[in-house]
Amino acid sequence: MILRLKEDLKKYMKAQDMESLNVVRGILNEINIREMKNIKINDEEIVKVLRSEIKKRKEAIENFEKAARQDLIDKEQRETKVIEQYLPAEMPEEQLLAKIKEIADASSDKSFGTVMKAAVAAVNGQADGKRISAAVKKILG
């Protein structure tokens, strides 16, 4: 995944697509920061970085909506689309619920925290935390 990011960085430089270039630079910078903190960089860690970057942009969009800044909302939405192309495909809702039901049935401890932790590990970046949390709450009832 890092190779793909670096290749796209070169592609955006050649195309002079500054917005996409800055987004990819930011992602690579976050990855480098984690490497300096001695965090092992693998695809799972990169997905965490990507989800974190998307979360930042969604929070910014909410703030810009309150301020009625459509130009900045559009910019953040375009950046979000650039980041989303690096994420694995989203797991369909039915499949997510089935996976979490399977985890909950196999778990001896039916507490939210235990099932949630196992679900996040099992889903492996194919759904964001809010979707997983909602599904766990639905399954645990």
C-alpha cells in the first residue's frame, strides 16, 4: 500500500494535481510519524491512518457547515474521495451483522467492549468504527 501511495504521489506531481498531491503527502507524513514512534507499519496500520484522515475531514465538514462555508466543504469532500480510493472495499451491512453475530455467539463474555474489540479485529478495516459499533449494539440488543 505504501508503494501505491508513493507511485500516486509521483503521478499527482506530474499531473500538477496539487490538492491530491497534498492529501497523499499528508498520509505519507502520518505514516512516517508512526514509524518514528516505532509503530510497525503494515497495511492494517495504514488503514488506521486513512480512517483517521477521513474522520478529521468529516469533522471539518461539520464545522464548515455550521459556518456556511461551502467552498471549504467542497474541498474537504474532494480530499475525502482521494483518501477513500486507498481504503479496502466496505463490507455490506448484512455481512457485517452476520460476522458480528458469529463473534458474539462464540464469545463467553457478551459485554459490548469485548465483542467490539473482537469485531474490529475481525472486520480488519472493511467498515468504520461507527458502523461496527452500531452493528454490535444491534446484535447485543
